[in-house]
Amino acid sequence: MKNLAVFLLILFTPVLAFSQRPDMPQRTQPGQEFQDLEDEEDPRDAANKGKRLAKRDTTPNFIRTWTMTEDFTVMRDHLMDTAQTGFQVSNPIYKTSISQAFLGNIGLQTRDNLYFSQEMKPEYFFLRSFAPYISTPENNVFYNITTPFTILEYFSSTGDRLKREETFHVVHSQNINPFINLGFDVRLLGSEGSYLRQKSKFNSVSLFGSYTGKDYSLYSSFHINTQSAQENGGMKNDSIFMNSNKDERAYEVNLDEAESSMRNLNFHFTHRYKFGKSEQIPDTTSETGFRRLRERTTKTGSFIHNIEFQRNYRLYKDNISDLNRDFYPDYYINPNQTSDSSYFHSLSNMVQVMLDENPNRENDFGARAFIEHDWIKYSYITANDTTISNGDTSVVSQKNYHYHNVHIGASFMHTVGEGWDWLARGRYYLFGYKATDLILDGHISKQFQGKKGASTIRIGGKFSIEEPEHFLKNFESNSYRWYNDFGKTKDIRGSITLSNEAVKILGRFNFSMVSDLVFFNDSAVPVQHRPLVTVFSGELKKDFQAGIFHSNHHIHYQVSSNNNVVRLPDLSYYTSNFIGITVVKNALTAEIGFDIYYYTKYRALAFSPATGSYYNQDLREIGNYPYLNLFLNAKLKRTRFYLRWDHAYAGYIEKDYYHVLNYPTRGRVFKFGLSWTFYD
């Protein structure tokens, strides 16, 4: 505890050093709007937030809540979700997508089935499959509030304790004065697993603070994400599982002693100094000699400095015996025991100059330029050439790679006036591992006011040439090793989004043309497909309401030109249908209904425990199985709770409920959740 106190003092010393009390920030005015127009970054500030469709908390205790985007230069409003609708969706992976390939247990690796939602972050390759769970500087929420704010949440399954699943979540934030805020966010997830050796834990702890002064501001956050799991390697025989009705823990699995663990540490600090001020001055410099009054506005902007440090590692262990020897493809280091480790360290420094838009000039635009240096270290276990003289056991060591990446970039944006808003940005790597990488992207958007509310159109595009991640090119372990001379991946993408907030409808179309794509083949090793692959997708979201009856639908269709490379279900569908009623006026409301998740059959993915990665397989198709969840949501003032019966008809129809080869999902289970919100 003493070390923790010292660390907290060091972390927030820069915040406490700037405790002057300039004018109180202006309170933003919240509004009720349709949820989830865009998952992409939006450079607009609070003055333009009414153009976005999102779900907003209306409590007056909040002055502002936000996340940092555009390389931590733009404060994007984060809309606190204390709504009753959708509260029953408590699994983090389904908060980000309607279709997922996962191992059937909370806290384990997952892969988004929707191509254009698949994240290429975080940088550490082995952490990407945990993206929905991890806390990062990019998704950290900052607060400016008038009273202390706390959320306590607890979600759990009922029944057999040997299969229990639990989540505990607490957020606390409070202002020391109107400009200094400190807080923490802790999330603990754990599951014993429905099947043998499927126990998992994922914990994330975030500490954060901010100072939002008149001319100087800073934002700092510290994150620790840890994961551990028993690895069972999947069912030994899927056909036995599908054709019998034994207890879930009675089925044999492939691995009896394998375990994996991962740790991510991330520290981020951004500080900003604003320069210039707006003023009106008389001007008598006309060449005609006549006195004229001309309005001028001094250009304003900011100097910004970001620093970020990361430390990541993954460890995989297993004892090799005759029972599991054939499960692994090879043994390069030790035929009797596996202890694979890999590391990724990085330190990044970015300096930026940003010029603001003039709100009094409709044709003005903002601009930003930056330069960044990244120091990166990659490590993984390897075997030396030297062998022990009295045996054939190899001497184990680490292989290390060091890189320095330097890249420059700029962006331009326009968000004022009644015309089209637009953003254009680019990034180019001068030297280092990513030398000559190029990323260009942008979008334009406009809002139209109509008789049935505002409609929005957004058109976006992206062109990128990027070096594949280092661990895809070079990696060694006890059972897998590869040395690949991959070329850069080239990708051209485009999108168009249309929405109307009054009708509560959103449509989106995406396309991608990508060459030199890297994927994991059926041997669970990365390969590069050089010919062009095209992917198209279209999706539609629509909410219906007739009195107390609500029916919300989200349908997504996608197609790939090469299903041997990019494996995707053609159709994914989610619907939530419920009756909303008032139980006690101005106090208690409730929703009773059901959710359905579904996607069509496709040659889904398999999973390699040793590398923690998904790969293509051709043994059988998975999908065409609807998952039905019954739920009751209720809200009593600031308290929300749900009762949910997951996979309600499991066992009554064919037991083909898989998302990943050899990894069935859980059968029927009853769950509940509670959330308390405090503003004092």
C-alpha cells in the first residue's frame, strides 16, 4: 500500500501543480438522441455534439465527460450510459459487435466476425484478441463533475459454483476543484468455465487524472491489464458432444495441464498549452487613406506533447506427455515441457502543433502537424545453437529486436458553419521498422434538417501501405516458429453512412480492396496472400416502437472475394424485442423481452492455445444456430438490474452451438446483474 501511495502521488503531481482557479468551464447541454451513429473518431468538439446520434446521460452533475481522440488533441464527448434499455447486454464482446467468434467463456480470446469492425490495435499482436476487455489511454474516460461520482456493478451466473461466471466493476471520479479531477476504474472478470479446464480471469485497473485550465491542460492515465487462463485445447471429439447429453464437465478435452497468462502495463501523459486570443481591433491601413473598421481574429492554437510507455508479455506453459504430444505440430526447444514467452516494450514521444478553426468564419479550417519517435523492443524465447554435453536439451534464451520509428503527419478539419464538415489526415514513416509506411484517410459529413428530424450523411475513405506486425514476420516458440519476408499490406477502403434520428434508422456500406494480406492458414502459421481481395458489407439498424412494444433490429451482410483467405459469415443478425412498462410512476420502470443472435454457416476459425491466435480451418462449417436470451430489465431511480436466461432452449434442438472449432459455447444458464450510480 505504501508503494501504491507513492506511485499515485508521482502520477498526479503534474495535476496538483496547476491548481489555480480560473473561470468555471461552461456546462454542456445534454440531449436525448439515437444511439451509435458512428464508432469512428469524430473531431468535433462540444459545440457540435448535437450532430451526433448517441445515448446521453441527462444528470446535471456532469459538466463534461470525454475521451481523447486525434492523437489526444480533441476532446470527444463520452455520453454516460445509465439507460435501462440494453442493460442486459453485459458481456463486453457484445457491447462492441453483434457477431463474435469466441471460446465460449468470458475473459478469453475473441475475434469479431464483422470484417470492418476488426481492430488492428493494440500494437502487441498477442493482446489484440482481448481488445473488448482491455483498458487503454484511447478508451479512458475523463470527467469534470460538480459532485463525486461512483458506479458499482456486479454481474453473475447462478447455479453450479463450479461453473460460476462473475464480473465486478467500479468507477469513481471526483473534482478537487473545478479544474482538477482524479479517478479510477476497476473491472474484474472471472469464470470457472462450463467445460473442463476452462477457468479464466481478466482484470483491468485504471488510474486517471486531468487538469483543464484556461491556457494549460494535462491528461494522464495508468492502466494495468492482466489475464490468466487454463487452456483445454477444445473438445477431443465434437461428435460425442453433439450427440449426447452428459454433464458439460464429463466431456474429454485435449489438454490437461496447459496454462497461459498475459500482462499489459500502459502509462500515458499529454499536456497542452494554448496560444493566441480572439479580439477585434480597428484598422486604418487602407491604401486609399480612408478610415475603415475591419474585424480580425488572431489565430489560436495549441502546442501539445504526448508521452506513452507500454510493457507487455505473454507466457504459455504445458507439460508434454504421450497424452498430448500429438496436439502440437513440433518441438523445437524442449520435447518434455513448453514454457513460451514473448515481450513487447515501447516508448513514444509526440510533439504537435494545432491551429484552431475560427468559429466566426464559415470557410475557415483547423490544422495539425506532428512528429513522433517510437522506441520499440520485441523479444521471444529461442534455443541457442549450443547443447548440453550430457544430453540433447537445448539452452534456452531470449531473442531481442530493437527499432526506432520516426513518423510525421498532418490533418486538416472543418466543422463550423452550415455546410459540409470534413476531415483529412495523413501519416508517413521516415525510417525504422515501418519506414515508408503511409496512411491517408478522411471523411465528409453533413446534417440536414427535415420535417421528421435531422438526417446525416457521412462519406469516408482510407488508403494505407503498412508493414505487417513484427511477430507475424519473426517468431519462435517450442511448437511454432516462422521467419517471413512479408511485403507491405496495401488497403483501400471506403464507406457511406446515412441516418435519421427521428425515424431511428441507420444504414452503412463499406468496401475494402486489400493486397498482400497476412492471415493464419490451416497450419496455424501466418502466410501472405499477394493477389487482391475485395470485401463488401452493408448493414441496417432500425428501431420500431408502437406504444409499449419495442422491436430493435441490426442486420449485417458481408461478402469476400476469396473465402479461403478471409473467413466471414455472410449474414449476421441481432434483434431485441421487449415490452416497456411503468411499474411505479416516476420511480420504477421495467422491460420484458428477448434477444436473438444469429449468423449463417461458414468455415469458421480454429484456435491455437500455444500462440493464442485464431486460424483458418477446413474441417467443418459452423453457424446457422440462433442464440435466444430471455430478459427482464428494471430501473429504480439510480439503480438498474436485470434477470437473464441465456441460451434458453439449449438441448431442445441440435447441440451445434459453436463459434470456434472444438469449443462449444455454454448451455442454458440463468444470470443477473446490478448497477448502482451515486452522485455524492
